[in-house]
Amino acid sequence: MGTEWDALRKQARHLENDIDMKLIAFNKVGVGAASSSATASTTDTSPLLGDHVFESLSLEIEQMLDKLSNINEKMSEIPNSGAAVMHVLQRHREILHGYRQEYLKIQANHTTRMEREELLRGSGLGTSSPSTSGLSRRDMYLKENTHLHSSSSLVNDQISIAMETKEHLTSQRQHLKRFQTRMHDISNRFPLISSLIQRINIRKRRESLIIGGVIAVCTILLLLYAFH
């Protein structure tokens, strides 16, 4: 058991180190491919080369992750005992999971950057002259960043308003509960006004539903406005 376990663990460690270095290069290529696409001149050889390297690394890393997963499975199939062995196996699984998450994150970021660049080219920047293409794209990125910052500030303001409204409603709710308790005590002493209290409670619930609905609709409209 010991010899096979040690051999598999050695393979897992070696593969984990290789995957770690590949992910670093993978991230750099992903960022570089999008940057070269944003600053390329009339020839498209640079972004195409970057995309080819990115796809090659993506396939290679995916194969390495599958291989590491198979090694972990083989390690789990070996009869073992002891908390130390189980801890080591769990650690290798956590490392594999972390690498997969990082791999998917890099891919998603690269796809987002490429889609954004494609959108900018579709808006007419792709036909710009070489001397103004980079500047125009830079202006577009700055405008987009300003718009995102403004949208974020607007959303933060709306969240602050919503929190203040929530605190105000909570305070009102507490006052209403105290008032309701007093009225309940009074209704127990004076049964004649019991029906009036019931009507007040029904109206209060209806107004609470209306206020909640208005707040929800306003919040949704503000969020839609902020992101569009």
C-alpha cells in the first residue's frame, strides 16, 4: 500500500506544480490576447496568434486537471487507515477544486474581455485608422469605466436609501406593535370597539402591502435604469 500510495502522491504533487505554472501563464496569455486585440492595427495576426495560444493552453490545462482527478481517484481507492492519510487525500482534492475554479475564472474573464472588444469593434472602431484606433478604443474604455462607476454609485445610493427606509419602517413597526398591544388591552376592557380595531388592522395590513409593493417596484426600476 505504502509504495503505491507514495508513487501516486508524488505524481499528484508534480502535476499540481505544473498546473500552477500553467495557470499563471494561462492568465497572462488571456489578458495579453485581449490587450493585443484592443491595440492591434489593420492586421489581425496578433490577436489571432494570442487566441490560438490561449486555446492550446486551455486544452492542455483541462487534460492535466483530468489527469490529476484520476490520480486522486486512484489514491482514494487504495485501502488506508488513519486520519493523516485522509487529511492528505482531502488536501489534494481541495487543491484540484481550487485549480478548476481558477481555470474557469480565467476562461470567463477572457471571454468577457473578448466579447467587450467585439462589441467595440462592432460599434465602428474596427474601421478606424491605425493612428486613431488605439486612442478611440481607450476613450471607449474610459467612458465605459465612468459609466460603470456612476452606475455603481447610483446602486450604492439606492441601497443606502433602502436601508434607511427599512430602519424607518422597522421603527414604525415597533411603534405600531406597542400601539396594537395597548389597543388590544383596551379592546379587552371595551368589547364595543373590538370591531373598529379589526378594521384598523385590516387597513394597516393593506397599506403595508401597498408600501412594500411600491418600494419593490421602485427598486427594480432603479436597478434597470442603472444597468441600462
